[in-house]
Amino acid sequence: MRLILSAFVLAMMVNGTLVAEVNWPQLRGPRGDGTSLATDVPLHWSETNNLEWKVNLPGRGRSSPVVLGNRIWLTLAVEQGVVRKRIEGDDMQTAEHVSLEVVCLDRATGKILWRTPLFVVENPAPVHWFNSWATPTPVIEPGRLYCDFGTFGTACLNAKSGTILWQTRLPLDHQVGPGSSPVLYKKLLVLVRDGRDAQYLAALDTKTGKEVWKTDRPPINTSSPNLKKSFVTPLLVSGGGRPQMISPGAHWVVSYDPATGKENWRARHGEGFSIGSCPVFGNGMAYFSTGCMKPQLWAVRVDGAGDVTTTHAAWKTTRQVPVMSSPVLLGDELYWTSDDGIANCVDARGGEVIWQERMNEQHLASPLLAEGRIYFFGKDGKTTVVKAGKSFEKLAENQLEGVVVATPAMLDHTIFLRTDTHLYRIGKE
């Protein structure tokens, strides 16, 4: 059973029944797992069909939009002097000056209502081309917006006015830029800091920004700092009779008590690192990718304690496993796409392959699940919609302009999709 945070107005209730998905408060939606309860979700669209609006954004970023009520919030970076070049074998971007900002838009029209600069950085550390200086997705609750830019700073704002309420900084060496998004648990804002120089989780008081707890990651047995970093956003669940926050990192996956930061259990998954893929939960198991080296996808039962590496690992696979995009789960079927665009469906209980299909495009954004459909978002703007089930059935292909790396938001009648230059509201005209 998933843990639902009471602070969020997640869905409209009629006679105790969920009938709508009206808000998208964090990365990968209200449950943090890429599933949407939305109805009448668009199936077909293009630059000239089923667009309610398209808005040019005043900066670049790869964070997802978050939505509460009639407003949308996005973080972005206003960049000056950007140069793309190879650094230590990676395709990187440098800049002379970056202003890290957040904008608030009207949900109905796309009009920018306010824009607040949060941090100004001269000669910031380089970021990978797949990344940006504004990649972590903010999290919204009634009255307050929390924006994180990794080592560059964290801020809390009045969600209505954009007034800054507090700011803080937990610095570290990302090497290729920030990636982990914050999550809310009751009155705590939890941040993952898995860098080359330090690896830990910290919880801040949402009212003050002061540290409430901090927990170091398990030891990583490597002399290379590059093999210690990760970019995962943790997942809050209720499993094994307790609240858990499941957070893969380099070499280990760990479950924490979100109230205290105390470990529930840990499992060593090998030498994987630089993980961008987020976990999902169901059938009593956490499913997660192990990242770079040879990516694996593991299923681990969550009812253990201590080191459960040899006792609770249910299955694993190395077939077309993503480093960046995340899986989605529907009952006994687990879906994902490899970074180079091979869609997969496997049996979630045993890991057996049900089908695989090549989509001929790189996929870095995570798929979403709604109304029995899987939406796969290609980097070059093509969304492939597939019917969930034990045989591959393509329902639609939809092409937009621009680069898509940010995972969209999916609500009733609507998809909010961000490219490097624009935010789209996709819906019936």
C-alpha cells in the first residue's frame, strides 16, 4: 500500500471514491511512481492539434512542472556564456553566469504570474549535456513551494506570491550537475546528497530550513570518487508494516525511516553508480535500476531488517535496463524503456520478459501510466502511447518540436509537457 501524504489535495472525492487527478505536486506525480488517476487523458496531439497553449520559457531546465489548483511552477536557469565541450570524456556544458529561478504560471492560460530569482552563480561547476543547472523538480504543498538546485542551494517560497521564506545550502561535488529531487514527509523536506565527496540524506524543517536529521550512506568500497555519485529521488511507501523511504545510491539500496533517517534495511546491488532512475513499489517489493557500469534492474522485498542482500533480493535482470528513465508498475506488469529506446514489459513477480519493442529514439524522460496506457516520451519530441498488457499494442505516436528530458505532468484531460524551450498544455482544444 502506498503512503499518501495528507498535506496534498491529491484527488477529488465523491462518496469516498477517487474520481480525478487534480494536482501533480512532485516529480512523477502524487505517488512519486509515474502513475496517474487522470481520466480523459489526451491520446493524439501535434503542434497544430489538441494544444491548449504553448508558452516560451525564459530559461532552460530539466525539472518537471508541478501543479496545485490553478497554478503551475517550474524552475529554470538563465544562462550566459554557455559552451559545450568534452571534459574528462563527458559531453559537458560550462557557463560564465547562471541565474537560478522559479516561475509561476496560470494553469488556464500559461501566462507567467511571477518570476523569482533564487541563486546567482558565477562560473558554476559544469553540467552534463543530459543534465542542467535546474534539473531537480520542486515540490509544492498548500501555501509553500520548495525548490532545490543541489549544491547551488535550496529555497522555500510563498507559493502564491513568490516571496522567499528561507534559503540554505548543502554543498557537494555532483561532478555532472544536480539531479535528485526533494520529497516531503509531514513537516520534513528530505534531500539526497550523493556526490563524489560526500553521500548522505538530510531532512530540513519545512518552516525554518534547519536540519532535523542527517544520515550517511553505507560505505562505498572504491578509490574513485566518480563511482560514488548518484541522482535518485527517493520513494515514500508504506510496506513491511511501517513507513519507508526507499533510496537507491551507488553500490547500495537503502530503506530509511523518513521521520528519523534511521536505516530499516540495506542491500548491496554491486558496483552501480550515477543512477538517475527512480524506484517503484508494489507486490511487497521495491524495483530499481543500479545505474552505470552494467545496468541491472532489481526487485527487493521490503519487509527485512539490516543487510538483506542475500535474503530479500527476489530477482534481477540486465536486459535493456535504463540508467536515467524510471519504470512504472501496473499490477503484476512492470514497464520501462532503456535509455536508447527499447520498451520492456516484464512479470513483476518473477522478472520474466513478456515483450520488448524498439521505438527508434533515445528516451531520457520517465514513462507515465494512465487509463491503462503507457506514455513513453522520446528525447526528440515523439511520444509513443502503448496499451498496457501482455502483448505490445501501439495506440498513437505524437510529435512535438524540441528536446524532451523532463518527465511531464498528467492530470484530468491534460498533459503538461516541458521541452528545453517551451511548456505545452496538451488537451482538447
